[in-house]
Amino acid sequence: MGTSEKALLIVNFLIRGNIMTLGYKKLFASLVLAGVAGLSSMSASAGTFAATSTPEGYEINYTTSSATFEDFWSFNVVAPASISAAVSGTSTSAFSFTAFDLVKLVAGSYVTVATGDVGNLTAKITFGGLEADDLGGDYFIRIAGIGKGNYTGTITVSAVPEAETYVMMLAGVGLMGFVARRRKSAYAAA
């Protein structure tokens, strides 16, 4: 029986046994449930952090302090762009990633945009990677795992050229070919 189930049994016993008046029953029930929620959240670390901006994209660096963790690293992408992200972690004891995903906050909930791959080299070394294309806006990298350790990562953001850029590039290459052909004809005639 879990901690929350035991707490609910105690609250129900006190309320049904008429040991407390109605006003105190509601207050006591609220306090017990809040305490249970607090105890259950102590076993896992969850946090939201801002990734550090670099010329190539973003960097992350963090040392976990709980047996389990789920961290969200925020960053911004100017559309359209491609994202490539990697993370690696080490520890002196058992340590592994369970998730490495690209997520977006939509109506107060995290929605997965791209699921990354995670793996373990040894029991103390773990890694992950992901790629996503044609993105723009505010995103988060979600890193979850088990064990206390340190992890670092990079988020590389590459601009995706717009269609007009390709048209201008092709026109420029065509113009250079035309000029080269005219020069070749002029040298041949001389």
C-alpha cells in the first residue's frame, strides 16, 4: 500500500469516526493530502531551466541531486530551422537517461515534438540524441533519468533557407554559366 493510500485511509477513518468537526475535517484532509503530495515529490527532481545561448545554438550543464530527475531546458528557434541536440552524462554510481525529447508547451501541457534516442555505454556513462526539422518558436529539451550525476549537452540550431533563397541561388548559378559560356565563345573567336 502506497503512502497516498495510507493517508486517505487515515482521513476517512477520522471523518467517519466523527472524531473531528466538519470544518476541521476539511482542513485536516487538505493538509494530509498536501503533505502526501510533498513527500511523493521529494523522491523525484523536476525543474525548468534556460539553456545557455552560444553562437552555434545552446548549451546545457547540470548536476542532478535526486535518485530520479526530469528537467526541461527552454530555448527559442527562429523559423524555419532544424535542430540537432545531444547529451551525455557521467556518474560515480549507476546513472542512465530514460528520456531525451523535444517538447513544446501547449495550453499548459508539454507536447512531444520529436522523441530522442537514449543509450548507455556503461552503468555510469549514458548519452542521447535527437533531430527535428522546420521548427520555429519556444521549445524545451526534456531530459529524464535515474541516478545522481552530471550531464552536459548541446542544441545546434541551423537555419533552413526559404524557397526564394533557392530560386535566387539557381538564378545566380545560371547567370554565372551564361557569362562563362560567353567568355569561352569570345576566347575561341579571338
